Amino acid sequence: MTPRGALPALVILVLLALAPAAAGRSLEPAPSASPIDPAGAEVLNLTLTPSTAVAGELVTLNATVRYSEPANLSAEYFLDRVGTDGDGVPLTGDAPPPGVYSREMGAVLDTAGLPAGDHLVFVHAQVETGLWGKYVAAALRVVFPELTLSMAADTATATPGSLVGLTVTIQDAGTAPPLGVQLDLVASEALSVASDNAAGLGAVRWGRYSYGFGPLPENPAVLRVDLLVSPTARDGAVLGVTASLQYASSVGMAYGPLHAQASLEVRAVEMALSVRASSARVFPGDTVIVEAVLDRLTTRTVPEIFVDLDPGPWLALVESNVADLGGEFVGSSTLRFRDVPPGPRTVLLTLEVSRDAPDGAAAEALLAVRFVDRLGNPFESSAAAEFTIARPVLALDVLSESPALQMGASGNVTVRVRNFGTAAALGTLRLDTGGRLRVLGASLPYRLEGDLVRMDLGEIPPGERGVSLVVASLAGDGRLGTIAASLDFATPTGTPLGTVADDARLILIPRTLPPSLPPPPDALTPGSTLSAVVAVLAAVSLVGLAGTERGKTGFLFLFIPLYTRLKREEILDHETRGMIRGYVLANPGDHFNAIKETLELNNGTLAYHLNVLEKEGIIRSVKDGKFRRFFPSEMKIPHNGELPTKVQRLILEMVLETPAIAQKEISRVLGLSQSTVSYHLDRLRELGLVRAERRGMQLCYFVLPDGIEIVTAIP
């Protein structure tokens, strides 16, 4: 295509050869002009330097003008078409020496603004008589660089964190090479240049996104740019890039700027859900705040969002800020928000931990968000806050150094507190001595409130600790004195969890036991000497058995004469019998030797009083191998007379308090091996005190009626 204003080369040749009319005028002088005569002026030659010029370059026009007589001389030029005489651009020149009738004249032609292509320069001259000579023409070619700019992204959509290729094409459609090219890219904040091939094109990059080129190494020059989409770019965002191109010619003529644009749309997750809790370790009865951040990573408003809350078995929702955020509850555990704009919103949920939550349990607050995204697809996402429940698990034991205590004497009692849990406890200990005992001192500070002793144990960490007491007996009637201990405990944050209790029973005996009483004379049944002889012979026949406890007990019971029956209310008035009865109450199932050694009685005295107590229905006895065991008459005795051991009794109490408990849990709480617990559970099953029921992969245990009676009857 010929640039506007330029003359075709063929026309120039025709004009030069045939001198046709230009713009409606002949190259000959106008009819009104004087005819050519010796007094006229003639242009002998015309040169343009340079004859091919870059647009904006100055061209020097030189002409030699000859005339016939000395006179004032003038010359002018026209570009591309001649005009009215005297309206052209004047040429200037110095006056020649005398006698010379030619003059060198010239002008400077500015090519700025001229279209690219071929042009004609017409020059003629006149003397002061007003006569103009013929036109002389010279060809001028104007050239300049002409660049085009285009840009395109490799894809119309992109995801956050991805790379997108960008192609920038610079095409040189001009007639002269550019001297310098500058390309500037302006991109959205969510875009950044990761790499490019500028170095391969001989370009230099400076600033953030500016490129400088020398001569273009190829035509077209293709710049490849890899753009990184920000990981935080929001869904639906339109990210744009604008390219601006400026360049100059070899003579410094500036061109541009040219512009091109490209854009892409972000396709991303429309919602980010994050959940965290104010604490990862919680105690029963505490409240914990769950913070759920719903971040709309998009540029549009979503009509409706649902959030489902599943707090699990040990957590309950008690408070939230849903209403403050313009939301509402649909049912008890589903939240609904309408017309949710882009950006984050923080939902605060206050959950309460159940006081029954077991130690070590894993709790979880699960939130699931759902809505329809901008493309019409269902969107779901979930996150959870996890907690570990820590609670104290306490057991209380009251242990006395001796089962008996003389009146006025003091003894040592230990209150043992065991915490099987993973959390410390805050505890207050209460001791009730029942008016028959008195606390004289303790290893911790305490205060007296009548027969009650109160003691603040403070923090009870996991493990075992003991409180030592010194108690004194206020009675010596052979009956029991009881120290009943109860421990109220709470979590470290002060939530009450319950009370554990235990007691110790001591037989309160006189300072000095009275001597063993011989059988009263009046208790003998009247008879003859023969009766005495028979009794002696019977005694002699039992001598062989006297070496065993069974034989010893039988021998003593047979040897003791029969007494007249005493009134029941008088039976326990005797200090020794009261002491024995109290011991049997405190230690049901103990045998003859154990009672004798503990109460420091001789064989005859103990056998006599045991016989009286059993005949009056106050105690009972059963044979157990070579032993005879004694029980309170009101206690149900196992069919074989065997009672659970202390460990078995503790297991029995746990099964009664926690029906369906498994062996593994018993082992964990008591700190015993599973094989040991298994042995004791088998013994309790043999005694008919517990039963086992399989549930899934575990055996779960339950207390049978006989076991309940044993637990409630044994102190």
C-alpha cells in the first residue's frame, strides 16, 4: 500500500520525462508570465541530499541558477505539486562575484510529517523583472519504521498458583528499521512474571515489566512471558495484561505508543473453611470456643450457604454468634447464611464438654459447608477441631496400721488418694470420726467442725499421694470405731465431678483386757460324775486333733461345759464378746487363729465367746478346708464360704459402678496387667458374683445379685 500523499514511482518518471501538468498546472510558466528571454533565469541542476530520507530527517536542496544580466534573483520550491508563482518555499544563496552570471542557491526540507514513499521537489527561479523560468524536478524518497503489536494468553482461564503463557508479537511493517524499541507490560496485582525469553531476543528487562530492544533480531519478534497466578487469587476474578510499545527511527523520530491487551479468568475453589479450637485439651464441664472461618474466595455473592455441625458424643453447642452474622439455625445443628458476599466471616461456636466424658476420650467438632457454586455445581468442604478430654479418676482408701485400738491410745491411719486420670484434680477431704475417735494430728493442715475434719488437698496430680493421720480412741467397749473419709473433687478449672469415699473400722478395746473368764460354775448342767468322766474321755479322744485349727476349735468347743442360755441383750454387754463381734463385722470371713492373734486372746476364751455368739445367732461360721470362718449373721455367705480378696472386691465394685465394663478398662484404671485382671475376673465368675457377656470383640462384665450383696454387706 502506498502511503497517503506519496506519488507513485511511475508518475514521477512520467513527470520527469514528459513534464505533464501537475495539479492542473503546466510546468511551463503561466500564460501571464513574461516569455522566456535572455533576461530570464534558468535552473541548471537540482540535487537533494539525501535523496532517500528517514521521516524526520532534514534534506538539503541545492540548485544552480543561471541568469543573463545582473539583477536581483530569487528561487522557490514546491513539494509534490507546483503552486502559484511566488508562493513556494524560497531558496537562498550568496551573491556571486562580479561578472559571474550563476548563483548557488539552497534550502532545507524537513521530512517530518511526510508520509512514507516517493515525493517530487519542483524548483524554478526569477529575476527582478518578474520573469519565472522553467521548473526543474528532483525525486525524494521518505522511509520510516512501522511496527504493529499483538498479544494473546495461552488460555482463557487459570487456577491460583498456576503458570499462564503470554505471547507478545512485534511486527515491523515499515520501510526503515527502528532504532530503539521499548515494551511495557502492566499486569493485575495477582499476576507476576515468572520467566521470559527476552535475553534470547537481545532485549534487556528492567523495572518490573519493561523490556528494551535494540535492532529487532527477527521479524516478527516474539516475546514469550510466563505469568504466575497468585495462590490467593479469588475465583471469578478477571486478570488483565496491557502492553504498550514505543519506538524511534534512526533520526530520533518517536512513534507510539501502541497498545494490546489480554485477559484471563480465575477458576478457583469458591470457599475455604478453616476450623480451630481455643484449646486442644479440655476438661469435663468446661466450655471451648471453636472458631470457623468461612472465606468466600470469589468475586460474587452466593445466595445461600449451609453449615452442618456435628459436635460428637461429648460436646454440646451452648452459644454462637450466628445471629450477629445474619445467619440462622435450621434445626438444631445446621446453620444457614443468605447472600454471602466475597471475603471471610468468622463463626464462633461455644461448646460445652459433658461432665460424663471419660478420661482420654477423643472429641471432635466437625463442620461441613455446602452450597451451589457459580457454575451450578454442588460444593462441599469439611474441617474439624479435635480435642483430647482429660479428667481426674480418683480412688480413696483409708488404711489403719492396726485393726484394734485401746481406749485412750493413739494410732496411725493413712488416707491414700490415687488419681488414675490424665488431669489433676482439686479436692477437699472430709473425715467423720463418729464421736468414738478423735483426730490428733495430720500431715496437712485441717480444721475441726464437731466430729468432722476438713482438709483442703489442693491440686491432686495423676499418681498417688497419702495423708497421714494420728487418731485416738475415745471408747473401749469392744465395738467398732469408724473413720469415714469422703473426697469431693473437681477439674482443674473447678467443675465438680463427684465424690469418692472409703472408711476404716477399728475395734475399740479397753486399755487392759480383763483376764480370760473361766466358765461360770452355775452354768454347768447338773449331772453325775459319769458326765465328767465322759467329758474327759471325749477330750482325750480329741487330743490327736488339737494340732490343727479345725481340731483345736472342735476340741475347745466340746471341752467347754454347757451354760445356761443368756438373754440376747446381755450377750454384747460383755466387753470381750463385743470386741469379737466388732472384729467379725470389720473382717468377715476371718478364721479362728486370725481373730485370736489380732485380739490377743487365748484359745479357751475365744472359743467360749465365739460359741456364745454363734448360739445366740449373732455370728455364723462355715468350714473352709481346715479353717472355720466366721461371719456376721446378717451377711449372705457364699456357698463355699469363700469371699473375694481385696483386689477382687475392688474389681467387683468397679463392675457394679460401671456395668458392661471391659477387662482392658479395668486394667487401665487399676494399673494392673491384663493377665492379673483376667485371673481375678475368672475367680469372681467361679464364685457366682459376676457374669460375662460378649459384645463385639470384647467381654463385658456385670455384677450378679450375690455380688451386689457381697459389695453392700462387706465394709
